[in-house]
Amino acid sequence: MNKAVSDEIIGVLIATKREGMDKLLIHLEDSGFFTCPASTKFHGSYEGGLAKHSLGVYNLLTEICPLGIQEADTGRGQKPLPMDENTIV
């Protein structure tokens, strides 16, 4: 397990201040989220790959949808989705 990755994920989740986050964090730990590979043969096929991949997706979304954005176009003719930091998390 990469402690820096798990610490960053935990910090991001706690920062949402959503009710029940403590239970989610326990579930993530108990389910092996921080130690499981993302894949058995492809990208992230190493211990902690799932957590590192998930953090990478979060970081990419924060670049694509800057925090504080009010709406994001789905690009498929659908109504814009409300976006905020917690939505991205």
C-alpha cells in the first residue's frame, strides 16, 4: 500500500464533510480498496493500483472540471449537470 496515496484519498473524502464518511472509510479499508490492484493483467496490476488509479481519475476530473464550476455540459444534448467539489469526489 502506498501510504501517500491512501492518505490523500482519505483527506479528500474527509474534506467533503458528508455524513457517514467514517463508515465509508472503514469499508474501503476492510474491502482492500487501498491494497487491491486495479486490474489483474493491465494498468495498475500491482498492490495499491486501484487506489492510485482512483486518485488519478479524481485528479484528472479536477483538471477537466475546475472546482467551483456550476454546471458541466454532458456533450450529448442532455441538460447540464450541477457540479461541485463533492460531486467530483
